[in-house]
Amino acid sequence: MALLTVILCIILLVLLVSWAKMNPFLAFLIVSIAAGLFLGIPLGQISGSVQNGIGDTLKSITIIICLGAMLGKLVAESGAAQKIASVLVDAFGIKHVQWALLIVGFIIGIPLFYNTGFVLVVPLIFSISYKYKLPAVYIGLPMLAALSVTHGFLPPHPSPSALVSAFKANMGTTLIYGLILAVPAVILAGPVFSRALKNIPSHPLETFVSKELPADKLPGTANSFLTALLPVIILMGTTIYLNLNKSNSELHQIIAFLGDGSIVMLISIIIATFTLGVKQGISLKKLGNIYGDAVKDISLILLIIAGSGAFKQVLIDSGISNQITNSLQTANIPPLVLGWLIAAIIRISLGSATVAGLTAAAILSKMVTHDHSINASLMVLSIGAGSLAFSHVNDGGFWLFKEYFNLSIKDTLKSWSVMESIVSVVGLAGVLVLNLFVHGR
């Protein structure tokens, strides 16, 4: 009966967000309170469970997400992303422009949030499409596949960062595994799959082609690449060092401190403020506005994550989390496949990759944190892959792609939806292969 209650609460969440068009944060609060009532938590404790869940969730990821948004916004506003794109297109040539755009999408997708990245790279896609008379969907999908993969797989993006926290995984290890999985995912969903899309008619609206900054106003090549990739460089460097050096020396403790996700992002934004801000002649006042706008852009994402934390805490405090864990452990489904499946079902039903990933984490967090045979970093990636499955008409990203590329719903399903599904399935396959070689925790 308790398990049925959880299923009904998830269905209620889906209906409130997709049918009633309710704000996801409000939907999570309503569902969390309803779950507390029906699962037998005393009335006086439900509010406390909700508040504790929100606080515990936000305290570990707010710094990372906010600073990541600031860095991404600065990369876009300073012209660094434009510089990265122009260098790679020149290097690869127009014949291999898909590969150039894929790499551009991957590089700028690491610091940028998906919607910001989409709006940034689409004008570049359209400019190349107009200039060289190439099909927009054919050359653009690899870049958008790269953006999608970084959004679903790699910290410091909101969902992977929140999942790392929920499962007590190591962020640096998760990033390294995520980068390994990202390579086959973006290649198969991008350049390989898009070969079948050359004949899809697409007439992008000229209003979406933005003006580029003059070449003499752009930051240097090394500056652009190194600053955009700085969080990845620091995280990977410190993780590799800490895995090779297990001593308890003072240097080891300093490296461990510098490798903390929050410190990594703080270092990155401080350096970027000078390299892409002050050095480029951007005033401190304008930098303040850029950072303020960046936080506004992701405020709703933070609230959604907070709401999912409330739902998770209610499940834990009610005891149903233990029951679900015991039931799932007796089910004949491998945990990593189960995580992917739960996230995929919620994603297809609800549309939001972030909500799908966080809801799956709320259901599975108890099992993962107590069963040390499950690799927490791989569970993060499995759920992340599931949360990208088959984007369709209930997903904002679907409509963003459709409207910008001026496609029919049928052609959007054939291109965008299939691309997202390929990323999801390849991600799961990669997780299962990696699981053969790495140990739990």
C-alpha cells in the first residue's frame, strides 16, 4: 500500500506539472505534503521534513550551480564562446564543420546551462547554414547533442551536481566517468545520426541570427579555451592526484580542499572575472549585472532542486524509503538499469530532465547510500542518461528546437527526439560497460 502511495504521488506530480501547468517547485511541495499525510508522518513533523529536505539539498549545491551560471554567462557575454567556435571552424574546415560544431558545443556546454548554451550556439549554426547553404538540422544537431550530454552527464550542471550530492558520490570521479561516456554518446547521436537528416526541410528564422562581436573585440584563443575549461581542468587534476596519492600530508589536504566543487567554481569565477572581464575592458558594474542576470536565469532550477529534496526527505522520514529499497533489492533488475528506467519513465511522462533525475534520486538514494556494491558515480550517470530519454511535446527543449529551426512536429520528433533517445541509450550502455571495470563506491 505504501509503495502504491508513492506511485500515486509521482503520477500526481506528473499531472500537476504537465496537465495543470503548475510551477514544478509548487508541485513538489504539494506532492511532498500529500505524501507525508498518506504515509503516516505526524502532522507536526511534515513541515519539518519539507524544510529539512530543502535545506540539506541546497546547502551542498547552491554555490556550485550559482557560480557555474555566472561563469557560463561571462563566457557568452565576453565573446569567448564565439572565439572558441571560430577557431575550431577554421581548423576543421567547412567539410568537417559538424565535428567543429560538436567540439564547440561540448566545450562551451561544460560551463553553460543548456538553455543559455542553446540560445548562444543557434545563431552560429544558422550563420554557417546561410553562408554555406548547408541544412541547418544536419550541421546543428551534433552541437546540440553535445550540449545535451554535458547537461545530463557532467557537473557542475544542476542535475548531475544534485545527484552527486544525493548519492554522496565523488564529483571529480563522476566528471571523469561522464567525459568517458560523453564521447561515444555525442558521436553516435551527432555526426553519425545526423547523416539521415540531410533532407529535413528547415528554414530558420532570420530574427534568430544574432550579430557577432568584431574579431578585434574577442578575447585571445588560449584565454577563451583555458577559462571556459578551467573547472574541468582543476577537477580532473585534483581527482587524479588524490587517487594516486593517498597520503595524509599537508599538500594532500590542500589539494583535497582545492578539489572541492564549490572551491573549484569559486577559483574559476575569480580568474574569469579578470581574464574575460577586466582584461576585456568590461566594467565591474557590467560584470555585476552579468552575474546577477546569471543567477536570475537559474533561480527556478534551484527551486525545483529544493522541491525534490523535500520529496526525498519525506520518503526517508516516513520509512517508505527503506521499504522501497528492500523491494527493489529483491527485484530482478540491476540497480544501474533500474535507475535509468525510473528516470526515463518520469522524463517521458513529465518532460523535465532535471525533475526526472531528481525524482529518481529521491526514490533510490537510500538504496545507493547503503549498498556499497553500487558505484555512486555510475548511478549518477545512469539516472542522468535516463533523464534525457525521448524528449517530446511535454518538454520545453523540444519546442525550443522546433521553433528556432522552424520545423514541423513530425520532423522535430524524427530529429530532436531520436537524438535525445540515442544519447540516453548510449549513456546507459556506457555505464554498464564501465561497471565491469570499476568497483562500488
